[in-house]
Amino acid sequence: MSGKPQYDEAAVIEAAMLVFWRHGYAAASISDLTSATGLSRSSIYQRFGDKEGLFREAVARYTERVLRRMNHIDGASARSRVEALLRDFLPKRPAAARPAGCMLARSCAEQADLPTAAQSLVTEGVTGQQQVFARIIQQAQADGELPHTIDADALAWFYLGVLHSVMNLPQAGATPAAMAAMIAIAMSAWPV
């Protein structure tokens, strides 16, 4: 016996990510996680240490995926890139296998229930999302598309707030048309 896990670790983390994304950290039970991953409790504890360890791996996977998606959006200008980024996250159709909303935003809402290390990881993920917008805006300033007097950090947080709304408000009944209109309004705030 080699001592290597006899399971697909990437698939286990993916399954756990979907459980945490759908239920949140506090409501996700070890039973939910064993059922979704196919691992026994002892295998989860042996490999990940505890529920928090598995959560941290799931958050890292989600963060890597969402940042990669955000960074691959392109546009002819910074403004068009920001708008394309926001529109890319509009809900397209129901995805039964994938939970609605943003796992990082959901995790921020339950910060009080997260262990300290998990709180830090979630905060880093959200900051990473904000930094995608900040880099686009800073590049626009360097290229002369935006004046240097614009607070790039504040504008980046503004557009991240819009992105989180686009990803999360459809769960509360906001229609795709309403979200598209909200993006148009948000883009009218782009400094000229």
C-alpha cells in the first residue's frame, strides 16, 4: 500500500465546495460533506484535519476559479472591460448543479461563524476580486482613460459591490433584465 489517498482529491474538494457554497460553513454538516464527497468522516479528518480544513481548501478552489474567470474578461477599453466583466456574471440559466450566488459573498455574511483562519482566507478572496477591478482602473489611469484624481480603490469596491449584487440578488427575485439595467446604471457612474 502506497499511503496515497484512494480517491480523486480534486473531485472531493469540488463536491465539498458545492456543499459550502449552497449551505454556508455553519450549516454544512459533516454528514452533508461525507454524503457529497463519498469519503468517510475519518478520511475527511485524516486528510483535511477537520471541517475548517476542508472549507479552506474549498474556498481556495472557488477563489482561484472566480479570479481566473474575472481576469480573463477582455474589452477594448477599461470601461468596456468592467462592463463585460459584470455582464459575464449575469445569470444565464438555472444551473442545478451549481449553487446560486457568490461563495465568497455568502462566506462574508457568516464571518462571525467562521474560524479565524477561514475568515482571513475569505477576506483575501474578496480582496482579490476587488483587486481585479483596481488593476483595470489603475491601468485606465496609466493609459489616460481615467484621470489620476479618481480614487481607484473606492471605484474598484463600488464595481465589486455591483458584481456581488449581480451574482446574489437574483436569489431574492431580481430578474436578469433588472440586473442588466442595474449594470447600465452602474456604468453611467464611470468617471469621464
